[in-house]
Amino acid sequence: MALQRTFGIIKPDAVADGHIGEILTIIEQSGFRVAGLKMRRITKNEAEAFYAVHKARPFFAGLVQFMTEGPSVALVLERENAVAKWREVMGATNPADAAEGTIRKRFAQNIERNSVHGSDAAETAAEEIPFFFSAAELL
């Protein structure tokens, strides 16, 4: 199988709680190569555009507020079957439903403050990666 890239974010809750290093360790121990990494604070306009697919959902305003409250870490991760593997490593969106040992089970506060984001398909990753990274920034 060929190498695949996926996109991830270590969200503001996990950054504020000091879990960047632990999450990166889990990522690398899960066989990913970090092809891109940057820490920055997402603006309100960026958050609204990035999560536009959820605009009609009742949680949209809270999601935008949360994602702009502090810095986050954007990631491009690479390995075979990267999208599916990253979703497995992250765990279920609701940490109460997440498997033991997953990032969300270990670090998430609740379904809304769930520590990490990940692309749900290769097509989504292809849209999300260039939202945060230029081709020149990826190794």
C-alpha cells in the first residue's frame, strides 16, 4: 500500500493542558511521520471557513469560539492508511465512547473539547492540508 497523508489538529484544550508532547509521542509511536507541523492561533474567519461544513449545526458557534480561544497545532501526518489509522489513534469523537489508550480517551474533556481533529477521508485531507500548509512547508 502507498503512503498516504492526513491532516490533524491538536486543539486549544490539549495545548492549554500541556499535552502537545504526549500527543506527538503517541503519533510517532503509531508509525506516523510528521510531514508538517505548525503552532498558531486560528482566527475567527479561518475557523468559520475551516468548519463551514458544520455551519447549519447547532454547535457551530461554540466550535468556532473554542477553536479560536488559544493556540492549536496543525499537523500533516504520513504513513500507509494514514486517514483510517489517525482516526483509530484519536478515538471516538465523544471521549466517553473512545477506546482505552486513544488520544481522546486520555486527554479530551468532553465531546466538544475533545483534544484533536482528524480528516475523515482522503478527499477531506486533500482539502484540509492546504488550508494550513503550502506545498513548500511539507517535507
